[in-house]
Amino acid sequence: MIISIKKICKLRLYFTLFYFLLYDNIVIAENITESFNKIKKEEQLDTIPNLKLLNLYNQKVTISKLNESKNLIINFWATWCAPCIKEMPDLIELSNILRKSDYEIIYINQDRSNDIDKIQHYVDKIKLNKNNVFLDPKMKLSKIFKLRGIPTTFIINKSEKVLWRVEGIINWRDERIINWLKKI
């Protein structure tokens, strides 16, 4: 039996395509599982205190004001944190998806106070809603929320009860995570 070079090339192409299709599905499944494994029931904090947050307009806003009619997703991040920067487009997309639902996403920056220009530049660059960006240059909030690192995200219900903690990056664009959030 003689196999032509053309047939060998076709077979090679098919095996390569099959491999990449299979590999991508395995990687996607692992990423989704990994994302859900990072979501932990919050056990350190019961409710959040009514703290005053400083926004980019230098105005103080209380968490209860932000939490009046919506569940909150609070993301702690910094401009120097590569995982935070990597996660930000997913959170922006999640914000757009959940815009009409019962969620508000706020971003609490952990950079030093003398980095305000850097923060503003980054927020402008990625078109983040400045009303939802708050500053914590002295890391008072990180102590209250008992952060072990960033990015860390909290999911808080309308009663100001801290339900879930996410340490590290997850795929916020995943349909299963979005559907799970809508059910909370």
C-alpha cells in the first residue's frame, strides 16, 4: 500500500487540528474548575462596617450608600499587580453584563497615595467608571477585610453580609459564574 505525501499531510493536519481542539477544551474545563475552586464561603467577615471610601473625585462615599439597592462585588487591586491588571477586563465585562441586575462592582485601589496620577491614567485607559474606583493608600480597608494578597474580590448582599471571597484571578466572563451570581 502506497500512501501519497498529500494524504500524509492531510492526516497530519487532521491530527493537529484534533489535538488543538481537544487541548483547548481540556484547558477551558480546567480554568472553569480552577475559577470555582477559588470562590470560598467567607468565614472571617460577617458583615462590612459602614466605612467611608474616598473616590477619584476626592469625595467620601459610604459603603451603605453604594449597597442600598444592590449586591456589591468589591475588588481590591493595584496598578503594580500584574494579576489585577489581567483580571480587570473580565471585571469590566462582568459589570456590563450585570448592569441591569442587582449588582454594583466597585474597585478599591491599593496603590500609595502619591501614585494617584498613575491610577487615574490607568482608569482612563481602560475606561473604568471613575465613580466606582476608590482609594485605600494606607491599606486600612485591606486590614478590615483581612486581605492576604491581591487581587481579592468579595461578594456582598444587600444586607451588607459578606458571602463570598475570591483570592486571585478567576474567569468572571464564564457563563456559569455569571449565572451563579444572578442566583445569589
